[in-house]
Amino acid sequence: MVTYVKSAVICHGDCDGVISSFLYIKHYLRDVYPNNVSMVFTQPWRAHVDLRKIPKESREVVMLDIALNNDVVNCLLSMAGPNMKIVVIDHHASSEAFIDKLSRAGVKIIWNKSTSTPRLIREVLRTSINPFEEFLVKVADVCEGVEAPDEEVMKVADLIKLSIARDPSDTEFMNYLIKSMLAGHKIQMLDEVVKRASIAKWLLNKLLRQLTSRSVVVGNYLITTLSASESRIYAGLLGVASTELARETRSDIILVREEEGKVVITVRSNKREALTICRLVAEKLNGKYGGHPEAASATLSNKSLVEVQQAILEVIKSVRRSIT
């Protein structure tokens, strides 16, 4: 009787993370999925909490598309050992600082500044993929901000992005997406995806009108704020809305919101200042940050909106001075 190693895949609960999971499972875990694979969907700011959901009998942990921070790294280090295989595949620029520390502990790190984690799997692991998978890699690139090569790729990227954003806590739906991809189903033909995306699109347009009406201009940035109740209503759509607002206004965007005892800032920057701003605010207020030069976020615990807003203003001034 063959005994299979229990594997756990923990991934970012977004378009990029879901497609990454599909590709990794298809090429490296297909013989044990789904019976011996546990799926955990998370967000970077709470990944260290969700890592605890991994079953104790797991002997392999694969972490996909999650920006590393001190909490996540310390959690992985506590799990590392001769009886545990840990693989981290990620493309976030902010993760680079933690690579050596994890490598020395025996964690296998696959990282570079690729356009998306599926693209990273495709190129660095030299995974041989079929046209359907190549299409989804392009979709993931678009979800991460790359210009769409054609209308069909853009359509599917919007469908996946919005259908997940409709309820980012619905892990059953994300598992459904992965299983549909493994079965080779065209995403644009799935009624459940189309229905969820349609509802999310309506909410997104409403949110964009709200953000636009209350935005204030500070330097080259549009800054807007949401309360905790508003954040709950639009949970999952805020990153999408920030990207859309930046595209529509051709401005750099800083979205500040209250959320469950913390303040989160989301930055989109055509001038590639997003990661710098998030890092400086996080350092000033002892928070966490992660992302890319064009798109990044920071999480500040036990801070008021006023404290965070003041820190943002100070950071924007310092960034502009350093450039000029």
C-alpha cells in the first residue's frame, strides 16, 4: 500500500494566488490532490495566523504568492526541521530581504521580481505548460497590473479578480476555481463566476464613485479614507478599486482604511514609489508592509486614523524631497 505525504498549500486568496495553486498542484501534487492536500487561503498581513491552520500531520508546506514579513518568517522557521519540507514561491519585491534567513534554515525559496507568481513557476521552475495554462499565466500577469495582450485575457482576468473579490473569505469558491482549472474548464463559461463578478462590478462602481467624491490631493497623490464599516462592506474590492482609480485618474493613490483594530494603507504608484511609502510608514509606526514598487500595502496595529494620516503626510513630503 502506497503511503502519501500529507501536503499543505497556503496561498494568497486572490487571482494570482489561485492560479499559482492550480499550476503547482497540476504539475507537482496532482497524484495526491485533493485527498492528501490541505488548502489554506490567506492575506499577507494574516498569513502567520493562517499558517497555524495547517494540519499537524503535514510533512510538506508550499507557500505561494505571499509577501514575506518577520511574523511569517518566524512562523516558517518554527515549522522547519528534518521531517518538514517547506517551499516558498513568491514574486513580491519586499520578500527579498528574508530569502537568506529562510534558505539557511533549509527552506526552499523560489523568488525573483517576476510579473506574477504563475509566471515565476513557469520560468524559474521551467514548467512545461499547455496553451490553457499559458493563457492563465497571462491572466495572472494582468491581475498583477501588466497590460493585457488581448481582450479575452482581460475579460478572464476581470472575471476571476472580481468573482473572488465579491467575498474574499469564501474559501469554498476559491477551491471551486482551482478544481475548475484542473478540469480544463473555461472560466468565462462558468455561470457562478460570471454571476459573482457581475455583483462585484456593481459594488466596485459604487465604491469608485465614493472614493472619487472624497479624495483629497496631496502633492502628486490622491488620498482617500474609509471607515471600518465601509471597509467591511467593500472587503475584497479595495485593492481592485485602488488600481482602477489610479488608472482612471492617472494619479498615484493612497487608500487608508480602518479594519478590525488596525489601519491598512493601500498604495498604487505609477512613479514606483508605492513600496517605499509603505515601508517608511510601517517603520515610523512599527507596522508591516509588503508588495511591489507599483502596488504595495502596510498594516498598522493599534494606531488611529489620525496617527496614520499624519505619518503618510510626513512620508510623502520626505519622498518628494529626496526625489527633488
